[in-house]
Amino acid sequence: GEVTSERVAPAHLRRCRCSGAADADEPAAETLQLPGGIYVEFPRTIAPATPVELRVSWAPFAAAPQLLRAALGITALGRVILENAEEVVMAPPTCDAFAVETLEQLAPALSS
């Protein structure tokens, strides 16, 4: 496919780069619950040019003890291609890894 660049105003980019130190009381990741039993897990802070993992989980059938999970490794805010007074052009985000899993809950083991 074609690789494109996104143009971002310099002031906005500077705000993105200055994420600050994480608060010790805050969790490193956030979970978002969407309608239909879909869960999205993502890091609270994404640093420039640092790979992170995003996970999407979904239990398609309420009666079946099965969970589908997709994990996507991405690197956002990549290298700067062009920077001047009016704009900053950065490389688009890249997909570093992708995995899909089916997890099934096993019946509890019988006690002897």
C-alpha cells in the first residue's frame, strides 16, 4: 500500500511530546469497555517512537466460555521527516506485530 504522511501543527506536536512523568498512583494501562462486550486495553502514555501493545478482547457468545483477543504492536509519532515554522511532517504509525488468539475457559479440575 501507499505510505502517506500526516501534517501536524508544531504547537500540537510539542504538546504530544511533553507527556510528563507518569503518576505512581495511576495504572500504566487503561481499559475501555464498549457495547457488545468488547474491551480495548491500551497504555496510558505513548512515547514517541516507542513500540506499545494495544489489545482488543471480545466474548462473541455469552453461553460459550470463549474469548477472542487481538494484540497489535504499534509505533506512533515516528521520525520527523520535515520540520519548519509552519508544520511538522512525521512518518506514519507502523504496525510492528499482530496476533490473534482464542482463549477457552476449561472446566474446573475435579478434586480427588
